[in-house]
Amino acid sequence: MRQQLQGAELPEPATWWLYLLACKDGRTYAGIAIDVDARFRVHASGKGSKFTRANPPLAILGARQFATKSEALQAEAALKKLQRPEKLLWASQWPHAVNAHPV
């Protein structure tokens, strides 16, 4: 459903996702995106972030949906503070289904 403001259609608010990647060197990478699958492809192509250029991603371990970018950024900061076992536990609670969250 689209919102209307004085006769003009506004796009639907975007759904933001926090995701956790498994990388080639054994470490994990956390980030946020509107389309996790597309962002994974960017990371895998070597154009996503400095970290994933040096440590290519192997898989999306988990992804959790948030209503706003602000909420996703706050959750990302909290996730990045966790130790590896806790990050993996987080991912097991929010398994990623390919193409489960289209734009």
C-alpha cells in the first residue's frame, strides 16, 4: 500500500535488515542493507567494504528485519560487540532464507 501526500504517491518505507556473513578467513562480518542478497553479491564481487575485499564472504549466516534504519544500526553496533560464539548463536536464531525479503 502506498502513502499519499497531497495527491503525490510516496514509496513504501524500506525494510532494513541486519545480516551476518561468514568470511573466507574464518571471521564474521555484520552489516545492514535493504536487500541482503544483493548486498552479499556486492561484497562477493569485492566492492562491498574494505573488510570483505580482504576477506571475501562465503555465506550469509543470518539476517533479521527491522522497521527503520536507525533500529538496524543500533542492532548492528550491539552485534559487533559480541564474541564469535554469541554472533553465531544470533545467526542461528535468525537464519537467512535466500530471496526471503525482496525490496
